[in-house]
Amino acid sequence: MFACYPHSSDNKMKPPVAPKNPVTLRTAGYERIDPYFWMRERSNPQVLRHLEAENTYTAAVMADTENLQEQLFTEITSRICQEDVSVPYFHNGYFYYTRFEKNKEYPVYCRKKNINGEEQVLLDGNKMAKGHAYYEIDDYEISPDNKTLAYCVDTEGSHVYTVYFKNLETDEIYCGSIPLASGSIAWADDNRTLFCTLLDEETFRSDKLIRYRLDTGRSVTLYTEKDEAFSIGVFRSKSEKMIFLVAESNTSSEYQYLDASHPSGVFRIIQPREKNLEYHPHHYRNRFYIITNHEAKNFQLMETSVKRPSKEYWQSLVPQSDDVLLEDLEVFDDFMVLQERKNGLIHLQIIPRHGGEKHYLDFGNEEVYTADLSVNTLYDTHFLRVEYSSLTTPYSVFDYNMTTREKILRKQQEIVGGYNPHDYIARRLYARAADGTEVPMSLVYGKNVQLNGETPLLLYGYGAYGENIDPKFSISRISLLDRGFIYAIAHIRGSQYLGRDWYENGKMLHKRNTFTDFITCAEHLIALKFTDRQHLFAMGASAGGLLMGAVLNMRPDLFKGVIADVPFVDVVTTMNDKSIPLTTGEFDEWGDPENEEHYRYMISYSPYDNVQAQAYPNILVTSALNDSQVQYWEPAKWVAKLRDMKTDSNLLLFHINMDVGHGGASGRFEHYREVTLEYAFLLKLLQTTS
């Protein structure tokens, strides 16, 4: 192989030209030629040279925006409250909270015995992260006697964790640790036993449950998940009485439970797994309250005795609704709270347990917003903690009195330097797809923006796994809005924004609906003269990067520029490689390429396989070397093929972070370095310098 790489001394730097080394791939009786298959050789110096060359080229092309990037970074980070404290919650005798210190990147995890008492620092992320380019503290759990802390750490961004233990009386870090953990842990009542799930060493699928003894440092494997479509997790119930072991695929779930006071006991299955049966139990006293799609596409609430947990004994409490998706549940002594999604928006239904009038929490009159159940650890309370945000309202935490219906604002995200939500307009629009489906969009823009058909507009999309991109506040987005941008979210099929059918009609052999919905939204925004093709930009990440790749092949003429973050673009090759994390567990989302029908459908839209000799818009692609969810070689190959085949002279930039994983940088400020690169790319295309 021979590669041509740019030199920093070039007067005009040329993009890297990746060498071709064709490999024949055989799937479902079909053959494909992949000229860049070699890029998956992570240890190959040629691969690293190529990735570094791409970064060098991107830096050179974007050099004229360095001042702009610094300006954006300073602008965005200056809005962040330097010294910030979360709203405390009470659990097992202590008030828990996190706080940030001035100019520090990482949270400090703390607790107090009394709300105005002396602070105990549990973990200081800033001290712990020293010497690491990436540092993430994921789940942490405290033993029932409040003396020992178990916490999960990832230092690469690969979602591979090590569990450590800390003596909270002496601050000693114990010698024993648990490597290759998935980040899922739960203490037993004896304060010595920790249940922990581990990852497979090759595929990084969470497939083993161990029982670890802190006093001996020894572990026993209790369960191994054999079905490659399933991954497992472990957690302790809100009641503190149960340890739950959950095995889940994209379409099925199975829960086992263990009395937390008998760690050496045997886990019992609630309901054996069945194809397309999903259920999620909540334990309260002698009952399981279960959210399930059993005889209910949009899910219903059922209950059963702990002594007779299987579905033949389940009784319906709240039947399913054709236009309401039941998402979550919170149980109290006197109330039950249902988190429902109707017409895309979250509603919280308050149901008295001992008689009385049902009602919904009033979120006001914003046209688009998002809300979630927050941390609710107590049963004997009339207060429900709720999180709320919108495209114009900063993140807020409320305590809602379910008896008096009083809503108390505990904290709203502070925007340093001032922010007035009334300076912006948020609204909802609908675009009609070719099959007559109405696709919703959420928009926000400055009140003084002129909607003259030439307004720059960034359209964001995802559309996979039933995940919703809800209209939330963004502290960085202000910098785009104040420069005259419109920001829009396309709530396309593949999410569950409009219920379970919305998801089912955007996956597997209906996946192309996701792409055509996004195109329909783009066309509708142009038709309404919010923008035009010279001012319209698109963006998506991960599976949303697949969306970007498919749309680029189908309608490259629609956009001035596209940003594809950590994009999943080599669909068939990845889904045919069972050694890659997530692959086997996602056949129910994308299909199995060894199935000819699935193969033919997947190959029809796979972005890498459908790159054509045509003009493409300006494109920025980002990736991460340690990404375990979308391997770096997918975007690297895609960019190389685009460079080879596209017929235009538009920008094609590839930036790969060599130190992190799928989620990007771990620090609260450093994260915005990546955002400012993306914003500078958009503004450069508009020839904007401020």
C-alpha cells in the first residue's frame, strides 16, 4: 500500500488520500469489494498515520477559524456557573448532592448528615482525573451501613469500567477492584457482598453476573447470559428489599429477583422471556407493579403478588391507550405517578392510591418542552421531584406537592451573564410525508430573526432504538441562535415520539421511513421559507450519523453542509461482524445481513455502500479512537470513499479524537471544544467571522 499524506509546509494542504487494498466480503450469498477494510487494523502504524493526517488536514482547513473557535469556547463556557451545586436528595440517613468548583472540569460527589451540617466528600473527580485525558465516574453505590462506597471508573471512554471500593470512615481505597465491569452494581444487606455485571472480553457485551465479597476479595460467577441478543444489568430496588437482575434485548426483557438480605440465595425469574414481550417491574411491599407491552402495544400498568409473579397472574391497573405511550412509573405510599407521552410531550399523571381525584401535573403553556421523573427515593412523602426543560427554558428541578398541587422550584440552571427566555420563540410544525404521515418538528429561534427564506437553519435528527430527541435547553445553542440561526429537531420515525408504532415504522424493513421523514422535514422548512438550500444544515450523531449518511446519498442537493458525529455508516459489514460490540444485540433493530431479505434492504441504504460519483455538500465527520459503540474505522472508511468518488470541491473534513470514546470529552468545559469546532464549521460555510 502507498499513501499520500500532506505536509505542514505545503502552501495549500491537500486532503489525505487513503490507499486501497481491496478485500472481498461475502454475505448472504452476495459479494462486495471493500477497498478500505484495512483501516480496522488498530495496531497498524499506517492506520494511525492516516488518522493523524486527517486531523492535520482538518486543523489546516479550519485554521482561519481558530480565533472564532476560541471566541465561541469562551462565550459558551462563560455562561456556565463556575461554582454550582445540585439539588440534594435524601437517602438512608444522608443528603446527597454533587457540586462543581471554579475552573474545575469534574464533579465532586458529597453528602451531609444534616442539610446544614458538615460536608463529607465521597469522590473528587478533579483529583482522581489527574494524569488522564479522559475520566468518567459512572454508577456509584453506598453500602446499607453507609460505610463503604463502590464506584465505577472508565479512563478511555470505551464504557469498560473498573469497580473500586472506598472506606468512607477512613477514606482508604481498598486494594481489591473489579476490572472489565459494565458499570452496573448493587449491594446486598450484609454490607460485604456486591453484585456486579461484567463484559465479555471480545465483544464487550454485558453477559456475566458475579457476587463479589469485599472481605475476601473473591468473586463467584452466578449467571452467564448465553443469548447474544441479550445484555444484562443489576440494580437494587427503590424498596431496598430486592436485587434485580435484568436481561434485555431490543424487543424482549426478563427480570430475576433476589431478597437483598440473603445474598447467597438464588435469583428467581419473574416472567420467563418471550419474543417481543417487554416488562419492567417496580417492587412495593408484597407487590410487583409492572409496566409491560403484554397485550398492550403502547404499554400498560399491571400488578401481581411477589409470591406469584409470572404474567398469568398479572392484573391490569391502567390499560393501554392508542394515543398514549406509558414510559415510566413512580410508586409512593399514597400515590402512583405515571410518566406518559402523548403527541410527543411528557405528561405526569398523579393517581391517589386510596381514593381521590386523578390529575395531571400542570407544566404551563409552552408549545414544546420535556419533563422527566427525577430522583425519588422515599415512599412516605407527598412530594414528587420532577425535571423540566424546553428549547427556551433552562433545566429546572421542581418538588411537586401531590396533595396541594403546589409546584416549588428548587433550582433552575443559572446562565451567567444573563439570559431572557422571552428573547426566543419555540414552536412546533408538521411536515407531511409521501405516505400522508404528519412528522412533527420542534423549532427555536431569536425573536428578532428575520424569516426571509434565507435564514441559516440547523436541522437535527436521530430516529433509532425508540429513543427520543426531546426539545431540551442547550447552553451552547445560544451562540447559534444569537448569530441568527434557527435550530430544529425532526421527530422522525424510529423514535417513540408518537408512540410504539412510530418506532416500529422506522426500524428493520421500514428503516427508510426514517430517512425520507428527515428529507420531508427539510423540504417543508424550505417550502415555508424558513430557509433555503444555501442556508440549510443537517446534523446527527451515532445512529443519527447513519441518518446523515443515508440522506447525503439520497438528497445531497438539499443541504449547504452536514455534520455527522461518530456515525454508524458501514451497516452491513458491522452487522455481519459478531466480534464488534452491540452487533448481535441489534439484529432486531437493523436486521441480520445473513438473511437475504434483510441484506438486500440494508444494502439499499447503507451509507458506505451507496457512496456515488456525485456532488455532495460540505461535510464534517467526527469520531473517537476508543469508541466501542461505533468503531473509528466506519467513519474513516466512509470519508476515504467519499474523497475518492465525490465530484465536487466542497469541504470534506474528518476529525478524530485520539483520547476518548463515543460520548466525546469527559470534562464539563472541554466537551465544548468539540462543539465549537462544529459551530465554526457552520459559520465558516456562511463566511461568518463573528
